[in-house]
Amino acid sequence: MSKNPDEARLAAWEARTEWPLTGLAVAFLVAYAWQVLGTANSPRVQWWLEVWLWVVWGVFAVDYLVRLGLAKRKWRFVGKHLFDLVVVALPMVRQLRALRLVTVFKVINRRLGSGLRGQVGVYVGGATLMVAFGAALAVLDAERNDPNATITSFGDALWWTLTTISTVGYGDRYPVTTEGRLVAGALMVGGIALLGVVTGVIASWFVEKIAGAEASIEATTRSEVQALREEIALLRAELTRPEPDSAPR
């Protein structure tokens, strides 16, 4: 959402449409999953699902054009929303528009603690599941009808997604179509980015724990040193105290 005070109209539009578009993204993902996984669907059901996917894609295209029209700095808007432009301009990757679901995690995030690590954990966890599920559907949709395909079931697609997003690259399943390889390339880049964020979160957690332990040790040391100083002061006072005169015999 735009936070630039000069883009008040754009910010107002985004605020009004955030939840409706999120709901459409959810519906889009459900319909796409139904279309890909529902191998027993009748041709009529498949047709209606395809129509619905195009309608939702059209809504997102209109939303992009409206936001572009409301933006005062057009080129800056285009530069900051290149992903939206790609999704609108290339219908073959329209399923990636389901990433609009990230707004759902923003709402969940408001109910969590204010620690940055917790926020990043929610974003990374949600994004990983969403990207993995969408990529598995997309690669299965692209691959399963090819005669040379090695990814022919949703289980194969999930396994391939797991090995690809983790950058392991097991090699027993791989895309052979152009569209499948495009999905693979995007997933590889996304996997590297997600692993980088996860590594950063874990490193932050360790640094915080170590810093906390050091602070605790330092506080204990200071307390013990202070106690020793007090004892030394008492001993000095005892040693410097004048002895009482001896009583006469």
C-alpha cells in the first residue's frame, strides 16, 4: 500500500480494495487448484473454471490500470509494481497473482508480538507454503500432458517443489516444457531468497540469545564484584579502627 502523502487517492483506493482483491486471490487459487487436480471434472466444469480464472485475471488487470491512473508519478508506480505488471501482461503466469494473499499475513501479523523476528517468521512461513503450493500446481499443469514428462502427479510436483525451493536439486523429477522451466526458474530464485531470510532469522535468534546470556553474566559479575567491594570495605574499617585502651590492673 502506498504511504506517500502525495498519493492520497492511490492509497485510498488500495485501502478500499485490499480485502476484496485478497478474497478474489483466494478464490482464484481454489479454482485453479480445482481445475488442475480435478481430473474427473466434466468439460462443462472445466470450462466454467477457466472462465472464472479469466474473470478474476481481468479484475486484477482493471485494478492495476486504475491504480496506474490514480498514481501521480506513473513511471515510479510502474517501477515499484513490476510484478503486478508482469502478471497482468502475461496471462500464462496469472496463477502467480495468488501471491496477493500476502495481505492475509499482514492482518495476522497485527495480532502477533512486535518483535521483528516474529513478523518475518510469519511472512516467510506463509510465503513459503503459498509459493510451494502454487508452484506445484503450475508445474503439474504445464508438465503432465507432455510425453516426456517426469512430473505427472501432484505428489511428483510437491516433491519437485521441495527439492527445488530448498536448492537441493535431487534430479529425479524435472520440467521439460518451456512453461515448466519458467516456473522452475522463478522457484529457484524464490528459494534462494527464502533461504536467505530464514538464515537471517535464525542468526538473529542466536545473536539475541547470546546477547541475553552475556548480559546476564555481566549483571551477575557486577553483583559479585559489588559484594566483594563491600566486604573489603568492611575489612578495612575493621583494620583501621583504633584499639580500645587496656584496662588498668
